[in-house]
Amino acid sequence: MRWLLLLGLVWAVPAWAQQTVHVPVEEGGRTLKLASQLYRPSDHAKAAAAIAIFHGCGGPGQNTARMAALLQRWGYVALGVDSFSARGLKDVCGARHWPTQADAERRAHDIDAAIKWLRAQSFVDPARIAFMGYSYGGGVAMLRALTPRLDDALPPARAAILVYPDCALADALGPRLRVRQPTLFALAALDDWTPVSQCQAVIDRVAVGRDLIETRVYDGAYHSFDALGLPVRYLADAGNRSKPGGCCGAHYGANEAAWKAFVTDVRAFLTKQLGQ
């Protein structure tokens, strides 16, 4: 009950503290404007550290909004980026619409665009920016965490958080990987959509910056352990890169103990890397 009350407090934020902004990103000779939710902390006296958040295959959801609100309460600027609406997408979790490697690599540009946008804001400390991705968005964030930025004139982000990421997307990056910033892998022990073993295989290929990686594995948890209130269920037609041919099926659903541990770990990691 106390935890439910805490969640109520998380959502009890002033209306002015959240606003819709648009992040421009170049794609195929045109400029897309990614609708994004901006959460600013109540203390506007100084520039704050910021975290850009990238959703999974189902599009922006309550889990990413909940995390953005938590980050805001902790004193960070949070930017929840919608990578789908501007591209005419809603839900790509099913096998028929499952994102390809090329789709993921194009979406990685969204991370560069979001970081560039945040660095241009007067209320953001440009030296303290991180990015965070969930599931498919976590796999996209992993591509950016393990490869150089598109614009090497800009410094890399200060930190990355990969939440049950689609680690199979790293297969195209080659046998020797490089990490440029502290990176936290947050994984679910029972995950059969983005398995721990697949992510560990990626970590084992890191030849430069291995000491920058931290890993947390939450016992008893499946994919989407942070989807509070959602019982564990099986999605039979889910695209699944961890299975032969990329198809099909996976379990997902909430685990409150894992969520609580995850929140604690994220806050400790960000405090360590960004300060607050």
C-alpha cells in the first residue's frame, strides 16, 4: 500500500512541469519532428542533468512516462522521445511489423538528435546528459552506446541505461565492441524476449571500455517487469530476434520487487555518473 501511495505522489506533479516539444531529426532527405514529452524539475535556479528516454516496440507507454516523472522528482530533466508518431507507426511488436536491423540503425539517429536538442537548452547542463532505452528502444540505445556518435565533433553522452534491451541488434556490429560511456544493463532473469544470455554474449565481445559496464539481473522477472499492474502473459505473435528466424512469441509482465530494485539501481547509477 505504501508503494501505491508513492506512485500516486510520483504522478502528482504540476501541470506546467510537463510539456510537448519537438525534436528534429534528418531522415531520407527530410526533417522529421519527433513529438517528445519534456519533464523539468521544480528547481529552475540552475541547469540540470538530463536523460533522454526511448520507448519499446509498443510505442510510448506508462512505464517510460512513470520513469520520466521519477527522474523529474529526483531533480533531472527528462525527455520522453516518441520515435513512432512522426513515422506513422503505433505498435511494431507483432512479427508482421517487427523492426529490421536497418530500422533500428535509422532510429539510432533519434538519440543523437535528442542529445543535440537537450544540449541546446538553457536549463540543461550540456556536460551531464544520458540516454535510456527500453526493449527495442534499448537495443537501439545499445547501438549508440557501443558505437561512436555520428558527429564526432560532439562528446559522447555521460551515461547510458539499457533496460531489457534487444541485444540481438548488436550482432551486426562485429566481434570487437567499444563502449564510450558508463553503461548499465538492466535485465530480467526469466526474459525469453531479450534473454540475459544474449546480452551477456554482447558484453563478452566488448574489447574497449569493458570496465565501464555495469549489469543488474532481476531474479524472477520477465520482460517488461516495470509494467506495473500487468500480469505475466504470453504474446504468441511477438517478433523475437532471440528465436530462429526472428519469430515468434515471448512472455512479458510486471514484477514489483524487480521494479523497486530497478528504481534503486537507476537512481544510484545516475547519481554516480551525473551527480545530483
